[in-house]
Amino acid sequence: MKKTLAFLLILALLPVLPMSALAQGYQLDLIHALIDVPDTYALVLTPQNLEANLNMLTMRDMDIEETAAVFESGGILLAAYDDANNRTFILSALKTVDAEMYFDLNEQDSDMRKDFRTSHTNGSAWGLLGYTYAHATWTNYGGTKLRFLCTEYTFRENGAIEHYGYQRRTIRNGYLITLDMQVRGRTLKSSDEKALEALLGAFSFTVVEPMPQLPVRIVLSQEPPSSLSADQFTIKGTAVKKAAITVTVLSLTSGMSSVFNETANSSGSFSVKVTLPSPGVYTVVLNAEADGCLRTQFTYSVSYTVQ
């Protein structure tokens, strides 16, 4: 009896863990990472468990084939649904031009991280995809995570707001990795960002791949036009300093070609003026080469007509 009472007293003194402390671990082999998802999320989907959750998908009016297609196209590794708080957590990893260019943002210099940050707030590429970012700042979380870009955004489809969200984004192991907390039918709350931070705290990399030889980093501020009525245009941008820039123009009408060369200056800026010999349709190929880097190539189609 005394032993039983002593045991009960010990149990009474132990801390009581809330149900939300219980979590399921998920291994993300593609990006060499792990994440623990609390059981406050009513449903957690991965590309591997869609069949096992067919009944849950049906209850939510989610078609399994459509869901699988969305996961594949969006690089979604995990989707967790917090029904009680009307929010959805999406973890995705994509092979993108940026992922190939940077591979690991922690290994890049501050200028390259600045370029990645400002690409979210200047309304260029991400704006075309429907995102409007209110802010984007870097945070170094230390440990195996290191730097993530912290953002708040609005996402629109066909001009209408589809959802709001907070993101934590980085490039590591050659993938654009995004932890995204989305809300629909309401605006964001501070608790949404806290929930995202909690999931990031439960996220870790198990392997960090060594940096490979990367393509020449190049950002174009002025691309070749798809059509023009004059015989000249200019290509402008930035690359690594002293990169050799070559623009080859091939006429699909006559088969003739022209080559224009430029060298990026000490700050990496370059400008190439291209002259077309006659009206017609052209393939324009831009190559950038630099010591210690793989060649980067962009190809464009240009139509020159005289009005």
C-alpha cells in the first residue's frame, strides 16, 4: 500500500504534457530533413500516404488524383491541416533556376542573399505568380537550419485574394525549400506566425550536401524583346565580376549568324548592344562564362519586322 501511494505521489509530481506536445515525425529524404508535426493538425498528407488517407480526402471533397498532381507540380512534401484554427501548413521543395544558381544560400555572400531577398519584394518574378510580399527579412536560426527568409504575403488568383500567409524560405541541398502557413477566409493573426515558428523549430536538416561547381550567376535587368521594329536592342544585367558574356544571333530566315562579346565589370554589370542585319526571325543565345563556374546559357526568340 505504501509503495502504491508513493508511486501515485510521483505521478502527481510529474509535469502534465498537453495533447499538442504529441507529435509525429516525418522524414523528408529528398532534402535530407526531418520535421515533427503536432497532433493538433487533424490531417497530415505526404505524397506517400495519399492512398492511406483516401477516406479523409473524400470527406474533404479532395480528389486523390488531383491532390497528387498538385503535390507533384508544387513540390509539396507535406501538407498539414489545422481545422480548429482554419489554417494549412505546406512544406515544399522545388528545383528552380534560383536553386541551381545558389544551391545553398548559407554559402553565398551577402550580395547574393540580398538579391534573393529583394526578388520577393520588388514585384518581379514572384509578383507574376500572384504573390505580394509585405516584407522579407533574413533570420539565422542557427543549428542545422541557419538562414531562412521570413515573409508575410498575399496570394491572388485572377486578381482575387485566394489566401494570406507567412513563409520561411531558404535554398539548401539544391532545392528551394518553403515552410508556408496559409489562411483562407480571414486575415492573418500573430498566432499563425507563432504556429509556423513552432513547426520550423521542429524542422532540421540531417545532411548538408557540399557545394558543387555552380553555373555563372547572372541576373538580367533587360532581356531581348520578343518582337521589335528597329534593328537594335540591348541586353543588360549583372553576373560575377569579369564574366565573359557572349551573345550569338542566328537568323532562322537566312541562316546567317552574328556574335557580340562583352565582359562584366568589377561590380558584375554588363550591357550588350545587339544589331540585327535584316528583318526576320532570330534565335538569340546568351552565354556567360567565368573561372571556377559552369557556363550559364539563356535562349530567346526575337522577331524583327519593319512597319
